[in-house]
Amino acid sequence: MSTAAAQPAPSALPPAGAPIAIRCRGVTKHYGSGDARVVALRGIDLDVACGELMMLVGPSGCGKTTLISVIAGILDRDAGECTVFGDDFAAMSGRARTRYRGRNIGFVFQAFNLIPTLTAAENVAVPLMILGEGRAAAVAKGRDMLARVGLGDRARSLPSQLSGGQQQRVAIARALIHGPRLIVCDEPTSALDHETGHVIMRMLKNVALQQDRALVIVTHDARIFGFADRIARMDDGRVERIERPSATGAESA
Ligand SMILES: Nc1ncnc2c1ncn2[C@@H]1O[C@H](COP(=O)(O)OP(=O)(O)OP(=O)(O)O)[C@@H](O)[C@H]1O
Ligand SMILES: [Mg+2]
């Protein structure tokens, strides 16, 4: 075998010299046991650099949500290595892990996971209140963040009074409000029209451009591929290949 053949494709590598935000090596994860056992991740290798927007794409059930849940410390991996900004959730106590996530990670869930009894502004304010900010100040900041996602007039609405796309934007505002270093979004534009999706992606991209931050976005939405720095294609619990968006024929950002 030639030496060249052993080298990863250039697109598989993060930008040279950039500090690494996420490093996964051989990450495996299964659910259930016996007949119900499902292997969701079969040895994931992935690096995401600070300042990078990495998209994860692949067919339904290939392990995308599982992978970002492991990266964000919501699920434990079975084996392999996974660090975020050099820190390993597996080495943290439950409390330390919750505190670390509260400070450093913003997560947009596929199902939004808004608190039904809180208004939109209160939902957005939750991460700040968890970090100790007073309720009134946190909710005021929540209203400002809602305005940035185009929902300035819906601050007092309950989630049940909002459309799917509006709820999705509340979830995105909640993930950004505390200035986390890592933002992880599961299908953030699935309920958004083309124009609103692009507004949200531009906002997320601006956050990622801050050099100490990183963004990982799971998506099926080819309309937003052009916003990615790199796109990791997953299949059956593995990262099959990593591409630059120009190589995918994606619409440009
Ligand atoms: N809580 C769970 N219990 C058992 N199996 C699960 C659980 N969550 C996910 N799985 C299984 O693990 C595999 C990976 O699921 P995952 O949710 O990570 O896929 P995905 O790529 O996010 O899919 P989608 O695009 O449909 O959201 C699937 O086969 C799924 O059925
Ligand atoms: Mg999923």
C-alpha cells in the first residue's frame, strides 16, 4: 500500500492549526439488550475545529441524534474517546457534567423540548436562570434574543400558541442565549420556510465564525448545505466520508 493511500482525504481534516473543539475516536453506542439490542454507533472518528460549522447528514436511523447526544454529554458512549474542548464527560460526575453543559453547550433538540407552561421568553431565559441570573433580567434577555430570531412580538406566547417553525426558533434562541462555546442543533430548519431558514443559518454561521466556538448541525435540508464548512456523511453508525459543501452540489450560502 502506498503512503498516500493511507492519508485521510483533505476534507476529512479540520483546518490546519485551528484548535480542536470536538474529537471522537472509535466511539460506539448501543441501545437495549438481547433481541432488542440496536447498535447505533459503530466506531465514529470525527474532528471539529473551533470556528467550524460541521453538518452531519445521512439516512433516518443512521445514528446522527445518537452521535450529537454523546458529543453533548446527554448520552454515555460505550467505548472510544470523545472530548469537547479537551474535556471528557466520562471523567465528570453527574453534577459536574450538568454544570459543564450549562456553561458550554447549547442544544437544539429534534423535538424542540420547550417547557409547555413557560412563555417563549421564559423558555429562552432558562439557561441563564440555571447559571444564576435573576428571573427578570434573564427574561428581558430572552425577549431580546427572540427578536433576533424574528419573534419579538411572540415573547408572551406559550409554546402551544406557536407554529412549529416559531417553536423551532424559540428552541434555537434558547440554545444561543448563554453564549455557549459548542452549539449542537438537530434539524434546526426542518419546520422553517426557505427564507427564515437562511436567516437562522446566517445567524448560526456568525456564531460559528467566532474562533473559540464550534457548531454541529444535523440536517436533511440540502438548502442549507452551503452554510457548512464541512459535511460528514453518516450511514449505519459510521461516518462514511467528509466533504466540502462545494463537492456536494449544494446550494451556496
Ligand atoms: N432510545 C432508544 N432506544 C432504542 N433504540 C434507539 C433509541 N434511540 C435511537 N435508537 C435506534 O438507534 C438508531 C440510531 O438512531 P438515531 O436517533 O441516532 O438516528 P438518526 O440518524 O438521528 O435518525 P433520524 O434522521 O430519523 O432522526 C436507530 O436504529 C434507532 O432506532
Ligand atoms: Mg435524529
